[in-house]
Amino acid sequence: MGVGIGYSHFDRSNGFNEDNLLIPVIVGAEYDVNDHVALTSDMRFNVAATSDVNKFFYTWQILGVRYRF
């Protein structure tokens, strides 16, 4: 589980662009294949703080691979 802070830019087809402060909350799982490789999956629940309203969206990374040196 983790929390972050970032920046997002929405470029819409109607010409309305938006820049926002982005606050993701990350929840995930990891399976160690060996000492260096792990398979991961995580959900990111994002709040984009805009000047008029907060927007909520999520992303799901179904399968990822993490390598540790």
C-alpha cells in the first residue's frame, strides 16, 4: 500500500486541456518468483484536485514484473 503525489495533464479532443495535482492511493500484491524477480498487480485510486471540483478515477495494472538488483 502506498500514497503519492504527482501531476496530471488531460488533453481532451474538444480542445479543453486541464492540469491537475494528482494524489494516488496504491494497493497491490506481489509474488516473489525468486530473489530478483517478482510478479505484481496493483490498483491506483487517483484524486485529481482541480480548481472547481475533485475528479476520481482508477487504473489497474493487471500484471507487472519487478526486478531487484
